Amino acid sequence: MRDFDTLHREVKIDYKTLKSWRLVAQKWRLSKGTTYRIAHNIEPKTLEIRLLLDLPLPEARVIAIAGIVPNGTQTIGALRCICGDWFIPNHPRRRKCFICSPYRKGGKHHVSHSANPPQ
């Protein structure tokens, strides 16, 4: 398993000797764009390319939470509306989902700009 810094240096050395991204890409069995990005210190993200180049696969960290995440939501702070659906509030005082209590633009003092156009 090689690290990305080693691959980055090898691709740059190949470009200095071959003087063509097409030839470097053929050597590594990659596209010219991917080879160029590797030479400019951008790691490939797709698993196929990482496996081809013998780079380490990405890792994920799982963090345990102290709470229940309801189905259909992605946060602990989800609330259940009076209709029974879960929703994520956008304000601490919101107690109903956006279907039961839709977002209203403006409020009491909202002035319509199309009613009295400026002259």
C-alpha cells in the first residue's frame, strides 16, 4: 500500500521525463485529467482509482450519541408534531411541522411592493 505523497512525487517525476500528460496517463492507466490532478496534489476520491493506484481506502468514524434519532430524521433535536410526523424545527418555539403550520413570509407588517409602485 503506497501513500499519496509517494504517488504524487512519482507522477511529477514521470511528467518531467516524459513531458506529456498523455504519456504519463498511459503509464498509470488513468485519464489525463486525473493524472494532472494527482500531480497537483489532489487525491482521487473514487474507489476504483484508489484501488488501481494501491492507495488506502477512505475511513469513516462512527460517533455514538446519547439519544434516539427518530426514523425519517437526521438529528436528535427532531420533534413530533400533533399530526404524528417528525420534523426538525427551525426555531425553538416551533411546535408544529411545516405541513400543519406552513412558513409565512413577512408576518403582520408585510407590505406588498406590487400594490403601490414608486413614482
